[in-house]
Amino acid sequence: MRKSVPRCALIVHGGAGAASPANERGPRKATILAAVEAGAAILRAGGSALDAVIASVTVLENHPLFNAGYGSTLNADGEVEMDASVMVADRTGVRTGAVGAVTGIRNPVQLARAVMEQTPHVLMVGRGAERLAHRVGIEILRPEQLISPRARERYLERVRRTRENVDRAHGTVGAIALDADGQLAAATSTGGVPGKLPGRVGDSAIIGAGTFANRIAAASATGHGEAIIRASLCRETVGASGKSDLTRVAQRMIVKLIAPQHHEAGIIVVDRRGRIGYAHNAEAMEVGIMDVRGRLRFERAARIGLKPKPAQVK
């Protein structure tokens, strides 16, 4: 009897928002493909979806061109505050962990995993989360070591301009995967909105908003955090999956839940059959994919038709 081939799948995103400058597109593409390869190598070796998404997101957190970890944008005080979450669904149930407004942590996605595995909690923030990182041996840096030259330059330019359209400046990263044992996992990490108020926590730390997984599907979101939180975008998208084409489901959720708020967002989703979908209504979103046949590819996702209208100031 012919042995069935395990159906593994993985997709990562590098954020939805304004298009990158031409000189950054090549390095961004190479890093997204490196992130996919890091996760794919784990899946090919029979490793877990959780290990795969952590590996993929860690690659993106370590690169200054992505708004997560070392590449995080700066808040209104010129400091880095980061959010991240992870969620896993398998035969034993659902597990999750998240961190918000953490500083000095090179890889917040790894700290989110520690919250899930080392504590009875779901979400930890600030200094308490940072103390956990110290206890479990996660790399801790001085806060200024997380400020990349690119982020500092953009912060100083923002100060010179005195105003910024933050709706156009997203950059969350994320990964979702299905492994050979049927485990589904999702991970999301971000430096947040440029110029945000200190202490602001976005969708990347909120389970159901920026990250969600159950036995049916897993999803990771990017874009305007407050809009994603209000929409519970990942939970709603996973709940709407089923037998439908996942890209159409993702498109429908962006149109239904995000566009009416006059904001931008993107989402990636994978289901228990290894089907993959993604959609966004921002100017640009880049994804890297390993499909169930083991093929790797990079795509600049096409924007769906509805362009959000500028929010009115009241």
C-alpha cells in the first residue's frame, strides 16, 4: 500500500502598507525567502508547525528592513516597544501566548512562546514580560541596541516633518504553518505604529485579532492595528474558512471588516488541508510560501479592489 505524503505548508508575510523603496525590494525579497526556508527546513525534517513559525518570524525580526525586533519603528519618545503572539492548535487542544510593549527583547516572538510554555498566562506586558525573558534565557539587549540606523533616520525625519500619516506605515511580520502531524500554528510580531504613544499595544499581541489558530485553520494579520482589533480579523477569517477558496475568504473579510473602517490591513491563512490564502487592501504586501508540494516562492500580493477612504476628522 502506498504511503501517503505528509501535507505540510507555510506562508510568511512582511507587512502590509506603503510600497518599499526600490533599493529595499531585493533585500526584502531575499529575507522573506530566507524566512520561508528556515521554517520549511523544520517541516521537511518532521518538525512542528510551532517551531517552523518561530524560526520564520525570528529571521524577519533580525533584519532591519522589517518592523519587528531589530527593525522596529520608534514610538513618540524615540523608543522601541514591541508586541508579539503565538497560537498553536493540535490534537491536544489550543495553546497561546503573547507579549505587549516590551523593550530590549531582540526576538519578541520567542518571548511570546515562553509565555505560552512557561506560565499559566496568555498575555504579559512591560517589565513583567522582560523579567520572564531573563529567567528563561532569551536574549536581552539595552533598549538603544534595538534601534537600527534606518529606524532612527525615519524617526528624526518624522520629527522634522512634525506630522505623519500613520495609516500608511504598517510593517508587522507573521508566519503560519501546517505540519505533518496536523498541527496548525501562527505567530505575529511587530514594532507597532511609528510615532505611537508609549504603552500602546496593537493587534499583534491580541489573540483573535492579529493571530489565531484552531483545528481548522490558522491566520496572521498586518496593517492598522486598531481596525484589526475591532474586527477580530484573524478569528473571523478562520471562522469563515471551510470549503471555500481561502484567498476569496481573506478578500471577503478585508472588504467586510476592514474597508468599512477606512483603514488598511492584510491577512494570511492556511487550513488543515494545507490550502493557503492571503489578501490585503494596502499599497503593498509581500509573502513567501512553501506549498504542500514543497515548492517555495515569493509573491507581491495583488491589492484587492476597494481602496479605503481617508478617515474623517471629527
